[in-house]
Amino acid sequence: MSGTQFATFASRTTEPPVMLRRFLALDALVTGVNAVAYLVAAGPLARLFGVGSGLLLEIGLFLAVFAGAVGWLASRARPAVLAVRAVIEINVVWAVLSCVAVVLWITPSTAGAVWALLQAAVVAGFAALQYVSLRAHR
């Protein structure tokens, strides 16, 4: 199944602008839920993941701002191409840095390492879906 076919299947529409907006909205929703979890439950999650609660609070703040920006972009009838590219690039950088962090910067618990790699895969998936949708849109 090609990337375009998968994106169409996943979004249940063949209209590229609608696909793009849906994938942006889903990204904003998942990112926002993650942000709220990190901000509200930083202490318990930090103990589970084996990282500092301050780190989770900082990540939560960043994710809240990013989710808001992506959500706003998703609400536009025609999201700006440069802004969508920025979201895609930030998602790619986030996925790569999450993997690098587990290997080089932090020593999380097993749950923390699994979570970091899992969320990196999800974020990379969003980047891929948004990229395919953007290309189909143009």
C-alpha cells in the first residue's frame, strides 16, 4: 500500500486538504493529551519513567504550545504550506531526538525507554502522514 493510499484509508477521504487538516488535528489532540498528562501528573510519571519531574513539566509546556499551534493550523480552511512543513520538520526532529535522548542523554526506566520510543514512532507517523497529505494537496 502506497503512502497516499494509506493516508486516504486512514483519513477516510480522498480530498487532500481534508486529509491534511485531519492529520494535523489528530496530531494536536494526541500532543495536547500528552501535554496535559505531563503537566498534571509530572511527579508520578517521572517516577514511572525514571526521569526528573522538571523535565516532564518543561516538555509538557512545550507540547501544550505546540498542540495549540498545530490545532490552530488544522482549523484553517487552507493551512499555510510553510507552517505545515514546519510542523512536519518539528515532528521529525522530535522523533529523532527522543531516540537519541534514550541512548545518549537520559537513563530512563524500562517503561520510560519504551514510552519514549513508542511516542517517537507515533510522532514520526504523524510527520509521514502529514507529508504525504501535503504532497497530495499540492
